Amino acid sequence: MKQRIVTAIIAASVFLPIVIYGKWPFLVLTYILATVGLFELIRMKRISLFSFPSIVSFLALWLFLYPYEHMINIWIVIIGFFLLLIYTVISKNAFTFDDVGFMIASLLYVGVGFYSFFQVREAGLSYIFYALFLIWATDSGAYFVGRAFGKRKLWEHISPNKTVEGAIGGVLCALVVVSVYEWLSPFAPSFLMLLIATVILSVFGQLGDLVESAFKRHYGVKDSGAILPGHGGILDRFDSLLFVLPILYLFYLIA
């Protein structure tokens, strides 16, 4: 626990000033986090970091993350997809079609999440803090309500400690915290729409956590990485946000 607290304090002292300042330092931070996240997935799959598929995937990720004025990002993924398909022939199926699917899915999982991370920050600091408070409240509420009242398992084979009661408690806690945040620092055009969005995002945040648990269980690892002592890897800390941020960005675009 002491190690977790020390790591959290150090990480927050670096992370929060950059988030608050935004602009190019935040873009650099986004690139670093996304690169480490993709590396963690590639390592789970036991694909060499210096192989052709890994190099193509990292290059595609870096190009995908850049905030172009025109949405050419999807074409970058398509080009990477075809290069990886060609490599299955060159490698004589040592690198298979299934491996291509893994690399593209990993690229989109990390790329879309962290691309949205930067775009949401560009939309306004209030949105980023909204996402962070929502995830923190959901995780805390799910943990404490689950421990106090949890009886029915939510998804035992994927995450045996999570309960239905905890999941509901997480959503309710998110609603309370977000309501206080909106009262202290109003940013949403409609309070009702904010509450509806909060319920949806809280649920998707918990699904993101379960998806990451499923990855780790499938590949037989406890944590996605060890870059954050006591916490695991980047994906362990950003699993919920990688699901929440793209949806939050979509809500922002259509609002």
C-alpha cells in the first residue's frame, strides 16, 4: 500500500501539471502513454519489439495519434493493415492472419483511446477532469459498495472480485461526484444530459476494466506492465479511460 501511495503521488505531480497546461506537452505525454500501452500489449502476445510487425504498428500508432485537420487517421490504419497482411506472405505464415488481427485491434484499442485523450483535453480542461472524477468515483464506489454489500458476482470468470452490487454502487457514486463537480464548476449545457452521459460512461468505464482483465487472464499475466510500481502498467491505470474517452469525445462532437 505504501508503494502504491508513493507512486500515485509522484505520478500525479508529473501528470496533473501537464494536463492542466495542455498544448504540446500534453501531446507528448499522450504519445508516451500510448507507446507504452501498445508495447505492453505486444509483450503480452510475445511478439518481438524489433520485428517488422511491431515497427509497422508503432509507426502507424504515432501517425494515427497526430491531430490532423482532415481525418486521414483511418487510412493510416488501413495502410498498416495491408503491410501486415503482406508480411504474412513474406514470413511464410510465421506471422499469421490471427497475428495481424491482434496488431490492428491493439493499434485501434490504444490509438483511439489516446487520440480521444488529446482531443478531449483540447475541448476543455473541464472535460478531462470530468472523465477523471467519473472514473475515480466509479472505481471507488464499486470497491467500497462491493465489499460492504456485494453478493452476486458480476463476471466471475474474468474478474472474480467484482459484484453486481459494486457495479451499481460505482454508477451511483459517479452520479454523486459528478453532480458536485458540476455544481462547483458548471461546464455542461444540460444537467439532465450530463447525468445520462455519466451513467453511460460509468458503465463503459467498468466494461473497459473488464476488457483489460480479460486480456490479462487470456495471456496469463497479472499486470500489463511494471512501469508504475504497486499499480502495474499503463493499461492497468488507463483501461477504463480508454473506453470512456472516445465516447465522451463523441458526446462532445454531437452536443
